[in-house]
Amino acid sequence: MEKNKVVVFWFRRDLRLEDNAGLSRALATGLPVLPVFIFDENILQQLEDKFDRRVDYIHQALDGINNKLKGVGATLNIFYGSPLTIYQTLYEQYNIQEIYCNRDYEPKAIQRDRAIFDFFKTVGIPFKAVKDQVIFDKNELLKNDGTPYTVYTPYARKWREKLTPEDYQSKNYKTGLFFQQAYLPIIALEKIGFKKTDLSFEPPKLSAAIIDSYDKYRDYPALAATTNLGIALRFGTISIRQCVAFARQHNELWLSELIWREFFMQILYHFPNVVSESFKKKYDSIQWRNNETEFERWCQGRTGYPLVDAGMRQLNKTGYMHNRVRMVAASFLCKHLLIDWRWGEAYFAQKLNDYDLSANNGNWQWAAGSGCDAAPYFRVFNPTIQAEKFDKKHEYSQQWIPELGTSDYPEPIIAHALARDRALKTYAAALK
């Protein structure tokens, strides 16, 4: 029996049909496009909590894509297993001409893609990864000597200088055909070992009201003044091009945040060792205290510092934490408690709905002082002053700490002055 001739498009962290660079390229071939998504067992089996909003978010986003495909006589082909094994099976089932996907920059994803590229190379089928989740690809912004930037400010300056309207032009396809198949509902969450959560997927929207005043109100956690687009950018339910175009019209500071995102992505690509090591090697000599009881109090939001505790409780309850509070909570763990930034990074990775390896790693190393372009080690945030500046009326803290101001709320785990002095001495001893 003759096999159907197709081009495969593999959805990964680009869960949208609109403005999708790799999908646009696949459809431009003129051949029927077989849309594929793989629930990677190698990733999912590492998630201990089966009430995982991220998996549910992906699942709901895929359901939306599948419903749109139904309208054009197609369906989303969803699999659960090892990507290489699944592609070997697809090779047996279809006459695959090319495979398209959007490029990923994380070390394990690069390793996965290399194995699949190598398999298809042996059978003469091109496997093409396309730039989509960034404006400038891994080697498109380098210093004059050809090395990657490790300081944000010159990177951002070069990024802005190089940017043209073409860089953020939408990649919508005008023609193209999806492989015609009978519609099939997507695999149930339970079939891949996960539970339905309290998350309800809504297509991401860019709010002019929020972004126009982003620079004025973004640091106040009691206000609904941030975009909440972290999870949409993480899983590609919105395109970076659309965000950059909007930022250029509405707010330069938000554009700076989008540039930080790309800065950390290119750091991870060029320096993959940062996943487990300090970017600045000397910082791996710090004698962390790593007190497990104190770490547990930090995790539970019972340090006695309301801004830190409110943030941790918000994270534990919702999978989200306000960005200013993330910075204060991370600094507190590393500097006040002298607990290894990797402990905190792993906890955030477990809990954050918008967890992204490059941003999480980059920001934790920034807080610890160990990263590229990091806060100097002698900068120790005072969580009390941070609360006075950004939560003066305690609205945010009281929202998450109902016992605040009563005897049920713990005393501070350590006095700020004592913690600061201890941190400075410990860091100085390691860095001399």
C-alpha cells in the first residue's frame, strides 16, 4: 500500500496556529502538513506532582488547536512516549518529505533534537528547526570579537540597534494544506498520568491598559499591573513577534523585559553549564549553610518576613508569584539564610506555572550574585524596606497571610542586620 506523502510539523513550545514560523514554513512547501505533538515521557515522568497546571495548560491549548484543525478537515496527531521512537514509527507509516519544528535552546532539548536529526539524516529526510521563540537567534547577536554577550546593557543596546520591522513581522501563512484526516479528540490527561487542575486556559491577550502603565505600577504586587504572559511566552500560545510589536507601540520598559528573556536564553545556549554551576566559578566556593529546617520555613512562607512569606504562599497556592516578590524571596534564601541558589531554583521549577529554565536559572543566579551581569554580592535586599516601598498598606501580604499581626505569625527567622553581616563575610571569604 502506498504511503501518504506528507511534511510533518512538530508542535513543542509554540502552541498556536497563528504567527508560527516553523508551521508557516511547513505549509509553504505546498505538501500536506501532518501536525504532531508528543507528550514526552522523559519529561513528564520527572514531574512528581500529577496535579500540574503546566501539563493541563498544554493539554487545553492543544485542544484549542485541534478544534481549529477540525474546521479544515484535519486533526492534531498526539502521542505519548519517547520522541525518537515515535518518529521512527511515523517514518514507517508515512512518506515523510521533511520535518519542521521551531528551535529550542535548552541543553536537553538540543540533545533530543540531535538524535532525531541524526535518525532522519540516515534515511535522507531533512529535519529543519526554525527560529520562532526569539527575535534574534543564538548567534545573531554577538560582540565584535564573535563571542556572546554576558552583560545585559550592551546586549540590549545591540538588540535595539539591530531590530527592524521585518524582525517582528507576523509569520502568518496565506496558503497551505493540512493533511486531511478524520478528527480525533486529544488524549485524556488521565491517560498520560495527570489530573485535571483548577487552571482554565484563556487565549492570551495584550492589554494596552496594563502595558501603557507597566513602568509605573509593575513593582506593586497588590495591583493587577503585570501582563501575566509568562506562561503564554513559555509555551508559545502567543508569539514573541506580536509582543515586541506591541511593546514598541506601548512601553519601552516592557520591551526591555522581553529583551532580558532573550538575553538569558542565549546565555543558556552558549553556557549550558549554568544549569548546574555558577556562571562565575568562584561562587561555587561559597560555604552555604543549607539548613533544611530553615529551607522548609522558606518554602512554606513562614520566615517572619511578610513580603517573602506572602510570595511563597501565593506560589504554593496558585503557581504564580509577582516578579518583584520573586526577586526578594530569592535574595532572602541566598543571602539571609545562606542556602544554595540551586535549592531555590529547583523549588521554583517545581511550582511555577511559567517556569522557563533560562529565565529561572538566570534570575536565581542574578539574586545569588553568581550569574552573568548579576547584582553584586554585597547588595542584600532588606525585605522590610522592600515591603514599605511596594506593599506599604500590607494589602498583598494580608491577602496571603490571614494571621499577619497575630501571635500565630512567626517572629523573623533572623534579624536583617545579622543576616546581612553574615552573608557579606561568607561571600567575601569565598571570593577572596
